[in-house]
Amino acid sequence: MNFIYELIIADDCSSDSTKDIINEFYLKYPNLIRVLPRTNNLGPGKNFIDLIYSAKGKYIAYLEGDDYWLLENKLQKQIDILESDNSFSICFTDCLETFSEELQNPLNYLSGGSGIKYDTNLNDLIYRNYIQTCTVVFRNNLLGKFPLWYVELKIGDWPLHLLNAQYGKIKFLPIVSAVHRNHSSGVWSSRSNLSRIYNTIDVYKVLRRNTEFYKLKNFKIGLSNLYLSSVKYHLKEFNLYRAFINTLIGFYLYPFQFFISTKPV
């Protein structure tokens, strides 16, 4: 790599052996690793924001504890793109979604990124989150300060990408640079499909109250997609009332959503 980098670790008072492992690596690489001190649990939102504020570099690549990178030149490829074109604020890649430790297991699949579009924007991203955070590199200090409403969200990655996408386009590299591990103890993957859908609907509601994103063309379309995606899960639970109400809401938000190939969260 032709750039200097730092590795910042923000362990939010883990109750397992994470702290010991961090200390072991810190003793080996004290000039490379910076560990943020924690005397009490901050919670995921505040811990993440503190981590981002602590970064001194021009770019940030974020990696959660469950995930890992596959390519040695991942960061170099992405930073070269951002360095060569200031119109992009975010660069991300394809990702392997795993449900088994064996990478070739048929349960695993490629996330697909943004599909056939390699250059996307805020309006594309407001429809659904196609960025896996373990693959992303974004410009630092775009936001200044995080908005107060961000801390209360149950989803952190998609709103972060939306905030950054206000300041430039999004570049997708069709390479598989990382692995996102889905397992029963994962914060997001352990939630039910309905829980994921309603958590995402809550993000739309917060964005509508606090931002201008509701003016984007795809805002209502994406929200309609979520309500209609929830219907089949309510029907499986024999909650006919909720299924009917959400069908009406989805139709009201965007009637043509019935004819669009949907992709829920």
C-alpha cells in the first residue's frame, strides 16, 4: 500500500476474551494499533460515533468483529478510485454472505452490490441498502458531526451511507473483497425478517422527520416495498389484520410497487 494507515479498535466493554486478544495485538504493534479506552458500556450508536470521530485519516474503512477482508489490495483499489475522482464519496465492493464456515457451502451467496449499476447515488440508496459495510471505504469528515437522531437508530450502517452519499456519488467495484458472517448470535442476522423490516421502516420515519430525504423520488417507493414485503410474513403468522393494513399502506405510498420486483431488507 502506498499510504500510511492506523487501526483503531473500539471494543465496548465485551464480556468475553476480546479485551485480552486486543491487548495481545496492541503489544505486538503499538505504533499501528490505537485502542479507544472504555470504562463503561456506551452502546452501539455512541461507541460507533466515537470510533468515527477518532479517525485521523483521509478515508475510513469500517470492519465489524464478525466480518473479515479477503484481498490484500482491497483498500488500495478503493482509495485509488476515490483519489482519482472527487465526485465519489463512497466506494464499496461485492461481498460473500456466509451462513456456513465453509466458503463453498451452497448456503452462502454473493451480495451482488448495486447490481448492474456501478455508479449510483443517494436516490438509489434510499430505495434499499445494497452496501455491505465490511466492504466500504468513505471519505472522512464529510459530516462534521453526526445528527442527534442517529444515536437512537437500531440500524447504523445504512443511515451512515445515506449521510455520506449527500456529498458525492457511490462507486461499486465488482470484486469480492470481504466476507460478512451471518450467524445466530449476530446483532442483525439474529433478528427475524419482520423485525428487520420494521427496524428499517423506523429509519424511514426518522429520516422523514429530520432530513430532506423524503423529497427523493425513491423514498416512498422504498418505504412501500418494505410494507408490502412484510405482508407475507404477517400472513405466515396468521395476522390478517396487519397484513391487510400494510397492503393498504404500501399501495397508498406507491401503487405501482405491485408490479416491481421487490427486494426486502
